[in-house]
Amino acid sequence: GFAKLDHHRSLRSGFGEVVFCQGKAIEHLIHIYQRFYEHDTNVLGTRATKEQYEEVKKALPVVEYDALSHILSIQKKEINKTGCIAVCTGGTADIPVAEEAAQTAEFFGSKVLRIYDVGVAGIHRLLSKLDEIHSANCVIAVAGMEGALGSVLAGLVDKPVIAVPTSVGYGASFGGVSALLTMLNSCAEGLAVVNIDNGFGAGYMATQINRLAVRAE
Amino acid sequence: GFAKLDHHRSLRSGFGEVVFCQGKAIEHLIHIYQRFYEHDTNVLGTRATKEQYEEVKKALPVVEYDALSHILSIQKKEINKTGCIAVCTGGTADIPVAEEAAQTAEFFGSKVLRIYDVGVAGIHRLLSKLDEIHSANCVIAVAGMEGALGSVLAGLVDKPVIAVPTSVGYGASFGGVSALLTMLNSCAEGLAVVNIDNGFGAGYMATQINRLAVRAE
Amino acid sequence: GFAKLDHHRSLRSGFGEVVFCQGKAIEHLIHIYQRFYEHDTNVLGTRATKEQYEEVKKALPVVEYDALSHILSIQKKEINKTGCIAVCTGGTADIPVAEEAAQTAEFFGSKVLRIYDVGVAGIHRLLSKLDEIHSANCVIAVAGMEGALGSVLAGLVDKPVIAVPTSVGYGASFGGVSALLTMLNSCAEGLAVVNIDNGFGAGYMATQINRLAVRAE
Amino acid sequence: GFAKLDHHRSLRSGFGEVVFCQGKAIEHLIHIYQRFYEHDTNVLGTRATKEQYEEVKKALPVVEYDALSHILSIQKKEINKTGCIAVCTGGTADIPVAEEAAQTAEFFGSKVLRIYDVGVAGIHRLLSKLDEIHSANCVIAVAGMEGALGSVLAGLVDKPVIAVPTSVGYGASFGGVSALLTMLNSCAEGLAVVNIDNGFGAGYMATQINRLAVRAE
Amino acid sequence: GFAKLDHHRSLRSGFGEVVFCQGKAIEHLIHIYQRFYEHDTNVLGTRATKEQYEEVKKALPVVEYDALSHILSIQKKEINKTGCIAVCTGGTADIPVAEEAAQTAEFFGSKVLRIYDVGVAGIHRLLSKLDEIHSANCVIAVAGMEGALGSVLAGLVDKPVIAVPTSVGYGASFGGVSALLTMLNSCAEGLAVVNIDNGFGAGYMATQINRLAVRAE
Amino acid sequence: GFAKLDHHRSLRSGFGEVVFCQGKAIEHLIHIYQRFYEHDTNVLGTRATKEQYEEVKKALPVVEYDALSHILSIQKKEINKTGCIAVCTGGTADIPVAEEAAQTAEFFGSKVLRIYDVGVAGIHRLLSKLDEIHSANCVIAVAGMEGALGSVLAGLVDKPVIAVPTSVGYGASFGGVSALLTMLNSCAEGLAVVNIDNGFGAGYMATQINRLAVRAE
Amino acid sequence: GFAKLDHHRSLRSGFGEVVFCQGKAIEHLIHIYQRFYEHDTNVLGTRATKEQYEEVKKALPVVEYDALSHILSIQKKEINKTGCIAVCTGGTADIPVAEEAAQTAEFFGSKVLRIYDVGVAGIHRLLSKLDEIHSANCVIAVAGMEGALGSVLAGLVDKPVIAVPTSVGYGASFGGVSALLTMLNSCAEGLAVVNIDNGFGAGYMATQINRLAVRAE
Amino acid sequence: GFAKLDHHRSLRSGFGEVVFCQGKAIEHLIHIYQRFYEHDTNVLGTRATKEQYEEVKKALPVVEYDALSHILSIQKKEINKTGCIAVCTGGTADIPVAEEAAQTAEFFGSKVLRIYDVGVAGIHRLLSKLDEIHSANCVIAVAGMEGALGSVLAGLVDKPVIAVPTSVGYGASFGGVSALLTMLNSCAEGLAVVNIDNGFGAGYMATQINRLAVRAE
Ligand SMILES: Nc1ncnc2c1ncn2[C@@H]1O[C@H](COP(=O)(O)O)[C@@H](O)[C@H]1O
Ligand SMILES: Nc1ncnc2c1ncn2[C@@H]1O[C@H](COP(=O)(O)O)[C@@H](O)[C@H]1O
Ligand SMILES: Nc1ncnc2c1ncn2[C@@H]1O[C@H](COP(=O)(O)O)[C@@H](O)[C@H]1O
Ligand SMILES: Nc1ncnc2c1ncn2[C@@H]1O[C@H](COP(=O)(O)O)[C@@H](O)[C@H]1O
Ligand SMILES: [Mg+2]
Ligand SMILES: [Mg+2]
Ligand SMILES: [Mg+2]
Ligand SMILES: [Mg+2]
Ligand SMILES: [Mg+2]
Ligand SMILES: [Mg+2]
Ligand SMILES: [Mg+2]
Ligand SMILES: [Mg+2]
């Protein structure tokens, strides 16, 4: 195998391994999944295509694919979930990225609260959900186009907000750049940003924060 | 005089003339102001520097300068103001641009309601002002950095919103580009955008809209 | 249904609802259209693909699709049209975006005057149409490539001009950025801009303005 | 006073208030500082110029200025510091931004570990400090030019890393854009990014995380 | 002297030499001007600062400086002018660049027709000058901000149009990029573009074209 | 027919009409070609796809398609060619754009000299062709990637050079932007630039220049 | 044949010829390969598609295609390999570009050491390979996304490092721009950069360096 | 001292240390220079301002400053120079960057051949110097604006060429981006690029190459 697999990073310990599927050759993917399967670890593969899924499934029928989040996973061991992370989206088109974040957080043992389609163009939708959101240790704000959800959330809650710009939009959204810039320039306190469409990165960091908080409960 | 002066555009009729002072040579500016002064018209000069003001004043002591909005004006005739335009800002640093918009609207005969420092990072500030804003025929939203004020306003009111991105910010605000993109990508209905820091353009178009509405009252 | 539908925004009252079809899953779209259909409201869906149309039609044969504007609509109630909005284009390739604008305006009860292929490279074409354009309460200027139509129009008429840059062009048109910048930098007064290819946004705001004017007649 | 002051955001409770000094007029600044001073709250003002400091000091001799971090503060009440945040920089030129982060974290009650000039061009410098860094609940990585420090740190520690790109560099560093992109594209897990030179934002969010962790100790 | 001087390029033959003054050290400039002076050639230096002029004048009192065009010249021999080049500008702020173009063309023996402040926001100003413009062999269109003058001119005349974008503007004019893109994307035939503010390049190429035409008369 | 056809522009007089085929609907194209065919004019259609050709051919078998230049033409009348334009390319991949230029020039009555694959990475190839190139009245330089051909040619010949950047390349060629910038920044005199891949624009303007020169022969 | 083939560049002497296959027509490619085949030279064709391979193979069955590196080659003569070049990648997705570099270096007679998947997010992987890397005369660092591998390598070894940014990534990787900027801004000494995905360029220059070193052994 | 000084990097061994002066505080600089001075090492400080020089000189009169290259150095030990590096520039304005490269190479023991002002707009100037350039082991090509010198050189010589884009230019040169892109997209073989204005980086890497070659002589 020419890819060097890491078996020792700490957050993953006892939870499982992560694979970045995008652009990986089928044989390569099968090789990686089989090796993890033999080690009895759970696997979370992100950005997998339906075609990759179908080919890997032939060799390893145990893999599961979520067409919404594009996650290709093996779940061998039960996952015990604790704490709370709120995952919010501006529109329905942002849900695939939000699911990547939510399922990543769940894979690593966090409870997730999903609050979708509460964008700032109709602010009452978000305001009516605030009580629920306050119960989370960390908030993930997923939004494309104008991307203002992160700012408004960070202004309303006092927990860390991780903002995920999405490539949803057209014209001057420039594949997510508009939302990215909005989030980086937020005037609200307590907001940091990950790459465009990087639900995985947000879910992972939210889990790190959630665990720090859970130790305290 | 080598600049061709227009005396016939319709919105201006009976109100006065506009001068874009930025980059104009002192002698040239004095020449223009003097000619208008002799025609007994009001003059609204935008983007004037303090130095331009001081030089023009020597030749024409009647000119007035507003250091906040950088407007250099001659007001010979009373202006009768009608209707209503709401001018809102995200922060206090956006006030100079907002004043350019507000004073332009007033110059052309609109009443102006100023609602400053109501940015989305503390959404309650804006919500408490909504009743007032609803009384306007047109809303101008002035904001830098993340620039989300326009979207939130357009989602809350059913009058046309003209959004003005400002160059306020640092880092990835890129001199106003971040706010500009946010505004162009707004998911809310009833929003259009002018150039970065272009308070004049917003004030002018808002006046066109206000007049259309006022004819009805 | 996981998308929160708004039934109360004011311009829409008595006219119908809007759906942003781009990127929505078929089942999701059918669900939305059916719910609106049951509420007896007209529906205007923008940026729908032919494939979305064909699938929705199977479930709801009453939907209609305009292949030019990519609008997927249900028209249950007659629409009474008033006032006047002029929709102009630079070339014939801009017509799809112009139709999105025009049909949006008509959906919300505005009369529309279509003046297509009058770009500034042959200025006589535009000049010969000026009398007609002057009769409108608001002008929409749709143009790609150099995008100068908005400026020239705003210089010629004294009503608000909403400029829509289009992604028509190649090379350094950068998918509409060239036209967008031209429009934002217009030296003419009374011009504001919406996102690249956003005919809907222009049609909606023009309707807001048209209504303000119509109240007066 | 035309700026609306918030006295109720939760992280700040019992710690003090924050002022964004950049671009604020002197009189305006004095007004704000005086009002907070009278309320007996600590104040942390960021991005203050030396000139602003000198003018405010005249009116309010109690203010202190840190020329490195550009922080203009009033410290009336003792701050009790808990937990641990590691603040690392790539080079010595990044220290001003790092100090803004560190002093913000301290202002809100976090202990700070400063580890400066450990950029990846001489990786041994960083490796020799790893044990210390592991003791922190959250790591702040401050770097300009190539900005790779965040990635390397996130790969080495299992706590959340907040990366701050700086505008240090020349040529194709584009005022911090190069470092920003590096950080957004990190292949390492557990990294999120704030605006270029935004030490304050990083210090604030790190404090939110540190507090969640401290509750557990 | 460490700069290699060319004495043989053909357009220049019998007319004189060109110097790009920007960024050249004073001693270096004096050396170059003196050498040309001794060879009895005319010299056209572009983008010279006032400070450069004053220093060179001390050594070589014969040099002349035009503060508008920033041209630093020595004119030893009479220039015989033929043909015709029309130089047009959108606004008065574009005149410095237009003068660089016009004086370059004159230096190399072309007659120049100056038509300034005829931008497209008031199209009647341009239309009233068309007869004059038609008499030229080549047209230079100088404009900043929206930069639409080139397109409109190329649509109206059947001679080659050389468009010069200027850095005049603010906000999204991006130092001339907006005008540059407008010009590159022109839908009109017979237009080519030079660098932002490059009046010299336009004047030179227009002269090449004018000479080809003059041979025919 | 909803496109307004121009029959009177002067360069075209007696030569034929131009159609910009990109993005035009098939029925629309057929309509245009048929109308010109009935008026007995030659037609030059640029940027036509093979599919457009096949559909138009069904209705109008007289049309001809050049798969290299993507030109879809009708040639009813003989074209008499005069003067000389040199069309040079950097590589073989630039030939399609060069052919668009060359065939446009021929369509409007210019003789064309084709000199392909003489890029600056092997400068001897270009130097060996200089004598031929000197015979032309105007030179077109077509190049992608680094795009330096225009500069080198303009330095070697004393006729106007029209540079056409092409989208040939990968990575940081950014679809032709690299070549475009190189050409705009040329240090050589007598060079102007058209849009990326705009062979038509270069061929047209070169013909305007060639005609001015030919009148003299 | 309309492409001018060079048979005399020095590095190639005795090794073979290079063809840039991207965008070349099939007939054209066959023509070139056949001509070289008849001259008994080895051929290295880069950026060939599978389809090009299949068509060329029909005419010239001796060609070989490496689907990973997209190299289409003819190897007629044995290649004697000397010296050493280390080719390192950040991830497995960078291997295609690395193979283009490695096979280019081998084609021109260099020994190559392949060290793949040693990105900086897990720095121990790279550190464990340092001894091997030190044996090379030149190092090629191939990495996408954050692209920090080049900097870390240049900091660790004292031989020239040629960095190749790859287009691997998504979102704000902007097709390789992020990695390109990281590499250009490296704080480490002894690093230069080639175009995004330009494995060939890196392999070629590394060979030039390797040869200079080998002469010494 | 809070900056960690490296005394062990290999190229430097026996030659001296490097300091990046830009943005360093005076006290900090003095501290560094004094420490190196006490260790008897030569020091090469780049990007130093005249003001930094004057202040450091007060504390350490032995420092020398080259106003052209902005190098602030201490030379305690004789440097023995071997091999050969050719440093070429396009224009005279590129000389400061070229001198940074040349003096860096000399500092580390390379002989340097300076060939300035041989840009491609007058290609004969470069061709007449080719024999000299062929004698070098490595070539540095320094150019701004169109930046084509690197390509032409790499096409003419068979030694590695290191290209340095400079920020010389105006308008669409975008502070060196135009030259940078030209160089990255070079069609010639054997060229790699460093950051804009990074003469130091080019001089350092050229020295690494020169040393590898010298071992052979
Ligand atoms: N969607 C994603 N975006 C960014 N990084 C990811 C993503 N998914 C996985 N990763 C990272 O990629 C690593 C696995 O890469 P690989 O070994 O190439 O499969 C994981 O350890 C994560 O750090
Ligand atoms: N073409 C369009 N461009 C931008 N926004 C649109 C467009 N069409 C509809 N919208 C907005 O999208 C909203 C509906 O979004 P959704 O609920 O996701 O269907 C409408 O209320 C409009 O504000
Ligand atoms: N390849 C091209 N690039 C730019 N403009 C073109 C091109 N081909 C034709 N044109 C212009 O497009 C006009 C015809 O446009 P249309 O009436 O839409 O067919 C012609 O008169 C030309 O000015
Ligand atoms: N002009 C320059 N551009 C880029 N890097 C430089 C430059 N001058 C010096 N350096 C690097 O900066 C390091 C010294 O940085 P410092 O320790 O901050 O003085 C040197 O070892 C070089 O790697
Ligand atoms: Mg908050
Ligand atoms: Mg609204
Ligand atoms: Mg108007
Ligand atoms: Mg980590
Ligand atoms: Mg014309
Ligand atoms: Mg020339
Ligand atoms: Mg090194
Ligand atoms: Mg070479």
C-alpha cells in the first residue's frame, strides 16, 4: 500500500479512521477500506462519489453510503454520543454540507441538534429556535450566497461558532467565495471559519470543543 | 471652461447641480462652483477634500463643507422636503458614507430618517427600530465588513432596499469587496447594490423612488 | 417537510409564492409545489432545469415551464397588471435573463414593455426606442460582456434603473464580472445593480417601485 | 452618544467591554472610554493608533497603551486567570498580532503560554516546544507569508487550533491572502481560521473554548 | 552608462527618443537626457515626477515639463504634423492620460483633435461631436470607471479605436480594472486596448496607423 | 425576427455581415442566415459549434463550416483581397484563434500571411521569418500561456501589432489571463490587445488598418 | 507538417524529444510521433488523454501510455541513469503530478527516489524519511491544498528544492492557487516554484541541476 | 533575545548569517547584528530601510548599507568566490532586485556576471550577450511588467534559469503579478520562479546550484 495510514491520532482513538475519498482511484479506496475493516475500526469516508461507493461495495458489501452527505462509511462498533453540537443552515441547499458536519460529529461521539433553513433573509425563523441552540456547547453555521448566518448566530449565542461557507449560489457567489468573505469579516465575536464546503472540518473541530466541555459535566 | 455642464437633467430641475470633486484641480473646481453660483443654483459636491474646501472658500466664501460626509455645497434656495427615506448603518464607521447618502437625498427634497449602528452582530438593536423603518418609502442599508445589514433589512421590510457596501474593515474585507459580494448575493427579495462607498448613488436613486411614491400621497 | 415556507411576505400577498429551484432535489420540489397548489396560490419557480420540470409535471400536471426563462410556474388565479416596467437587453443572448425579470414582474402584477437587442455598440437602436422607455416607472437594463447599457440608459431617463449583468460573453468577461463592474462603476445617476443573471431580483424590486408609483395614478 | 453600547453579552460579563478603535474619531473614542470608566468596567480597545492613545490619555489619564499589540485599555478590576491557551507565531514579525490575541485572552481570564518564532522553515524549533503546547486547552497559530504553522500544529496536537493569518510578507503574500488560503486549505484536522491580522477574534474564541474546558477541572 | 540606448527604431527616426522616467534615479535620468541632447534629438520622457523635472532642469535647463501629462521633454527640432488622430475622454479626470496620448502623437508628427468630457452618461455630448471625429484616421478613447466610451465610439466610427482605461474612480473600479474589462469585452468592432493609464502606448500606435493612412493622401 | 440586423456599417459594405453564433438558439441562427442569404450578402459567423453547423446546414445547405476556426459562413460573392496582414502564433494550439483572425481579415478583403508556431521559447524560429513579416501593414500576434510573442514582435517591427491572448495553457494560465496581462504590460511600442481568444476582433481591426494603408498604394 | 520541430536543444541531446500533447489534434499528434519514430529518438509526450493514446497507438503500436502520469512515450533506446533526484508528495492525490516529474527526470537520465504521502499534517512521516532525501542532489516537492511541504523540506535539506503546486483540493484551493502562493511565499531558503501541476517542468530543471552535480562525482 | 537564531544551516556554514530586516524593530535589529558580530560571522540583511541602517550604524559602526539593493551587511571575513552565476535584467528599474540577487550570491561565495537592461522589447541586446551567459552554471532572470525575459533566456541556454518577477510597472502589472504569471507559464524548459522582488531567494538557490557544479571543476 503506498498511502501511509495513521492509526494513532488522539481524537480518533476508539472511534475510527477518516478517509478523504475525492480523487482516489477505486483500487486504492478498496485497499484502504479493507485494511481498516480488518483492523475492526469504524471508517468515515468523505466526498465519495456514488460510483466510488458502488465499486467499493462490490469488494466490501458492509460499506454504507449517504447520498446527501457523500459519506462512505463502515460502522463496526456502536458509538456512544455525549454533549451537544447545533448544526444550522441558511437554506435547504446547504443541507449536504451540514450533514457532512453533523455525521462527522456523530461519528466521533457528539450528539447533534439539526436546525435547517433558518437563513437571515427571514430572521424570525432563526429567532424562534434560539432556546434550543443555547443548549449546545458549540454551534456550526452552514450557509452559502451571502453567508450572514454565522454572524447573526455568533451575535446571539455565547458559545464558539464554526462557520462553513458553501458553494451554493450563482453569479457573484464565485463558488462560495462570497460566503467565505462574509464569514471572515464578521463583526460578531466568537466565530472562526473553515474551507468552503468543508463540513468535515467543522464537525471535527466542534467535536474537539464538545469533548472539552463534556469532561466538565 | 473645458468641462461640459448639464443644466437640464430632470431630477435635478429646481433642486440644483452635482459635482464629483475627487481628483479635480482647484482652479477647475472654483470655475465650476462660480458658474453655478452665478446661475443661482444649489450645488452638491461629493468626495471633496478639506484642502479643496479651503481653496474654494477663498474664492467663494459662500461654500459650506461637511467634514463627515465630505460634501462641499452651496445652498442658495430653501429645499422643501417630502416623503421618507430610512438610512441605516451597521456600525459607526459607516456613518460618513451614510451621511453622503442622507444629505444627497435631502438636497433633492427627501425627508430622511437616520438609524445608525444597528449591525447584525447585535440583531436586537435593529429589531427595536423596525416600526420606524416601515414608515419609509425606500431604505438605504450602509455596511462594511460582512455587510449583512442589507439582507436582514430586505427580509424585514417590503420597500425597495438600496445597499451600499463600505470600505470599512481590514484584512479580507479587501476595501469593501467582502461587503459588496454579500450584498450582491443576498437571498432576500427587494435589494439592489451600488458601488463601494457610493452614498451619493444610493441617495439619488432613493430620491427617484421616494418621488414616485410621494406623487401618490 | 424540512423547508420552512413563508406565507406572509407583503409584496407576495394576493399574488403567490416564489421558489428557488436551482439545486433542489426532485422530491423536495414536488413536495413544495404540491403544498402551494393545495393552498390555491400561484407559484413562480426560478432557475428550474428541464429535467426538474419533467419530473414535477408527472406529479402535478398543472405546472408550466418556460424554457427561455427557466421559470416553472403554477398559475391558478388571474393576475391584474398595472403601471409599467421597461425591460431592455444589450443583445439577443441576454433575453433569457430579461425574461426571468419580465415574467417575475408580471407575476407580481406589473405591466412590462420588452425592448431587446439595443446594445450600445449600435447606439441608434436604443435612441429610437427612448420615447417608449420614458413611459415606464422603472427600467431594467440587462447586458453582458461590456455591460454599458445600464449607464447609457440611466443617463437618458430619469426613473430608477436596475441593472442586471449577465454571464454572456467569453474570455475576460469572467462569467459576468466584467459587466457587473461596469454597472457598479456607472457615472450616470439613478442606477443600482443586482447579482449576475439575477433577473428575478431585478423584476421583484422593479415591481416594488412600480407599485409605489401606481398608488399615485 | 450615537453608538449603542452593549452591556449584556455573556462572555464579557464580569470582565469588561471591547472597543474597535480603528477609524473612530477622537471625541467619539473619549466619549466611549469615559462612559465605560464611569461604569467601573475594564475596557479592551483594539487597533488603536498611538495618536488616538495620546488624545484619549489627555482626557482620561488612566488608559494604558501597548504599542506592540495596539491595545488601548483600562484595567480597573483584577482579572483572575484560569486554564491555558498557547499562542504560537511563525516569525518575530507576527508578534504584534499574537500579542493582540494573547492580551485579549488574558483580559477575559485565560492563562496564556507564548511560544514565538517557531515557523516551519526550521521545524526543530517547533518540535522542541511540543510538550509545553500539549498542556493548553486551545492553540492559536499566528503566521504570515506561507502560513503553514497552523497545519503543522493541528497535525501535532489534538486540541482545537485557531489560525490567524498575518499581513506580514511582500510580493505574492498579497497582504495576508497567501497565509489565509494556506490555513483554509489545511489537510490537518481541528483547525479553523479568522480574518487576516484578527488576533482579537482568535483570542476571544480561544477563551470561549478554554472556559468550556475549565469548567471541567 | 548602464542603460543601453536604442538610436535606430524606425517610427522614431527623425523624430526623437522616448524615456520611461518612472522609478529612474535622478543621476541616471540626467545622464540619459544629456546624451540625447548632445545627439541633437528631441526627447519625450513619460511619467516623470515634478521632483525629477526640477533636478534634471538644474543640469539641463532646456528641458520642459507638462504638469498635466507628466511629460518631460526636450524639443530641439521643429515637428511637422500631418494626418489626424482624435483623442476623446469620458470625463475631465481622464485628461492627464489623454494628454500623454495626444502629446506623444504630436511628438511623432501627428495632428491631434482633442474632444474631452464626452462620456456615455450624457450621450448627447458625444453625438454632437461625431462629425469632427469622423475626420480622424484613428480614434483614442480614454475613460475610467465604467469605461464604456470605447464601445460607443467604435460602434459609431469605422476607423480603428484604441481604448485606454484609466485608474480614475473609486471602490469597485479597482484602479482601472473595471474600465479595462469593459473595453476588452466590447461588442463593437474595431477596438483594441492598451494598459491602464498608458496614454503613451495609445499615442504611439495611433501614430503608426496615422502614418500608414497619410502615405495614401 | 427579434434580433435587429444592421446592414449599414461601413467596413462591411460590399463585403458581408457578421454573426456571433455562441449561445444563439438554432431556430434563431437559421432565421438570421436565411435572411442574409436572401439579401445576397456573404456571412461570417464566429464561435459556431459543430452542432449549430449541422442544424443550419439542414435548412440552408449552402453554409460552410471550418472546424478549426469555428467559422460558419456563406460565401456568395467573390472577395478581392489587397494589402497584407501577418498572422503569427506562439504554438500550434493557438492556430484555431489565429484562423478566426485570418479568415475574418480575408472575408473583409485583406491578404493574409500565416506564420505559425514561432513562440519565444525558441526565438530563432521567429527571427528567421522577420523579412516576410516586415512586408505586412499590420501584424497579429496570437499566443497563450506566457504570451510574450506580442512584445517580441512589436520590438522587431515598426507596424501596429494587435495581440490576441489565447486560453491555451493550464494551471496559472487562468484561461488566458496570464497571456492577457503579459500583452497589456508589454514594454515594446506599438502594441494593443483584444479579448482572450478574440481572433475576430483582431482580424477586423487589422483590416481597418490595412485598408488605410492600401489606399496609399 | 506545420509544427516546427527542434532537434538540437542540448539537454535533450542523446536522450529524446518532448511533446506537449494537451489540445493537439489526433492527426497532428500521429504526424509528430511518426516523424520522431523515424528519426530513432525517444519521445516523451505529456498531458496526453487516454483517447489520444488509443488513436496514436492505432497508427504507431510502439507507443506506451502511463495512465497515472498521462505520459505517452516511445522508448527506442536504453536510458542510462545517474545521480539522484528525490520526488516527494504531500498526499496520494498528488502522485500523478509527481510521476510526471519523476518519469521526466528518468527520461533524461536521472535516478529518482520516490517518497510519497509525507504531507506536513503528519510531520513524523516526513522526518522518518530525511536521511534518504539528503542523498539527492535536488528535491522536488509536490503538494496541493495548503502546499506547505516545499517550505518544510527546504528548511530541512540544503539542496535546491523545486516546488510543484497541484490542483488537488476543493473550495478555497482555487485549482492550485492556494498551494502556489504558499510555495512562492516560503520563508525557507533554496526553493523555487513551477506552474500548477507542472511536473514536467520540475523534472526537467531537476535534471539540469542533477547533471551539473554528476559531472563532479 | 526573543528571536531564535539558527547557526547551523549548511550553505551558510563558513559564510555567514541572513537577516530579513523588513518590519523588524530597531532595538531588535541591533540586538541581532551585535550578537552575530560577536560570533565573528558575516551578516547579510535584506530589505533594510535607510532609517534602519542609520540607527544600527550608531550602535555598530561596522555595518555597511547598499542603497540600491537595500542590503545591510557586516563583512568580517574575506569571501572566496568560485563558479559563475549570470544575473540579467529586462530594464534598469529591475536593477535593485538584481543586485539583491547578485550580492546574495557573492556573499555565499559565487562569482557573478551582471548583464542588465536586455529586455525582450529589443531582443538584439540580449542576443549579443549570449556567449557570456553560456559560461554561467545558473542564470537569474529579473524582469517586471511583461516579464518575458525568463522564457527567452530559458529557450536560449541549457542551464537552470531562476526567474524573479519584479513589482516594476503600473496599471495591469498589479505589483508584479503580471510578470509572475508570465514566468510561471513559460513554454521554455528549465525555468523556476521565486516570489515577486525576491532577489535573495534567487541568489541563494543559484548558489546552491553553482556549488553543486563547482565541485566538478
Ligand atoms: N472533506 C474533507 N476536507 C478536508 N480534509 C479532509 C476531508 N475529509 C478528510 N480530510 C482529511 O484527510 C485526511 C485523510 O486523508 P487521506 O489519507 O488522503 O484519506 C483525514 O485525516 C482528514 O484530515
Ligand atoms: N433567481 C433567483 N435568484 C436569487 N434569489 C431568488 C431567485 N429565485 C428566488 N429567489 C429567492 O429565493 C427564495 C425562495 O427560496 P427557497 O425557499 O429556497 O425556494 C425567494 O423568496 C426569493 O427571495
Ligand atoms: N468572436 C467574436 N467576439 C466578439 N464579438 C464578435 C465576435 N463575432 C462577432 N462579434 C460581434 O458580434 C456582432 C454580431 O452579433 P449578433 O448580432 O449577436 O450576431 C458583430 O457585429 C460583431 O461586432
Ligand atoms: N528578501 C527576502 N525574501 C524572503 N526571505 C528572506 C529574505 N531575506 C531573508 N530571508 C529569509 O529570512 C530568514 C531570516 O529571517 P529572520 O530570522 O526573521 O531575520 C533567512 O534565513 C532567509 O531564509
Ligand atoms: Mg457570540
Ligand atoms: Mg424585502
Ligand atoms: Mg437617470
Ligand atoms: Mg489536531
Ligand atoms: Mg467601429
Ligand atoms: Mg514596434
Ligand atoms: Mg534548504
Ligand atoms: Mg533552457
